[in-house]
Amino acid sequence: MGFYDRYILPHVINAACGAKPIAYQRRKVVPQAQGRVLEIGIGSGLNLPFYDPAKVEKLWGLEPSVEIRRMAEKAAKEAPFPVEFIGLPGESIPLDDASVDTVVTTYTLCTIPDAVGALQEMRRVLRPGGRLLFAEHGRAPDASVRRWQDRLDGLWGKIGGGCHLNRDIPALLREGGFTLDRLDTMYIPGPRPMSFNYWGTATP
């Protein structure tokens, strides 16, 4: 891991993912989480203020990056519910089958190398009747924007910690074994290749 990835990238990601339009998107989905919650890619803990403490029994925060996870650990000290961190990627979730009530993923599926494998793991740990709550950016509906997403994707990934601009989020969710119960989409404020958002709920 180079200097940029270790010392600069965590702060770049924290600033970008903490922007007001993205915080507004988080507010739409995170408060719905309940029971035993697994957050995939907890990052620096930006979702923590949006959980409803009256609904959450426990939160597992999965985050493979040591540097970013340290930021989340500081934020978790103020959380009104227990938070346990898992330092592994989304493709490896060390929890029992059907042991989680809610899985939360926000602006995470863009970076996981094997997104389908990770979603299959999320499906495995969700109990029957459990829900996946998601807010993600991805492939735009407009051909002109998609062309720019495809052109910029490689460069963007190098500076954005492996983030992909052009992933088809609904297709990934379905391939991972989920049924989409609710799906909303829109461009949020920002450059259009980076700002087409999907959010909603899915069930195994």
C-alpha cells in the first residue's frame, strides 16, 4: 500500500462520501435498519448518526481498510448501541447463516471487487424476512453519460480506491440472489457521470 492509499485516500473518501447530497441519500435508507444490523463497508462511520437507536440492537461494521476503519472506531464511541468491527472484505462475512435482520450498504458496491460474491454472502447471513437497504451510485440511464462513465472508469478507480462509475446496481442485486422490493433512482447534485443514484430495499 502506497503513501496515497494509506494517508490521503481515507480522507478523500471521507470528504467525498460526507457531501450533503450523499448524506441526504443516507438519511433516506439508514433509519429503516432494525434489529441485528450488518453494515457492509462502514468506511469512516458516516452512517452512524442516521441509525435509529430505538430500532438497532447491535451493529456489525465490516471494513477491510485499517486506516478508514480507525476513523469509524472513533465515531462509534458515541453510538448509543454496541458496534463490533470486522476487518474483512464483503466477500468474507464471518457470521452465521440467517443471523442478521438488516444489511446496509451505502456507496460500497462500486468498490467491492467481487460484488456478486459479496451480495451472495449478504444473502446468506440475512434471516428469512430480513432486508437489504441500499443507496449506491452507478450506471446512468442516458447514453451520453454512460459513455463518459466508461471512459473515466479506469482513471476514477485509481484515484477513488477502486470505485467503479458504471456498475449496474439492480442487475448486481438480482445476480446476487435478491428481489428488489423498492427501487428509486435520480441524479443527485454533482457531475453526472458520478451522480446517478439507486436506493431502496431488497429481500433474499
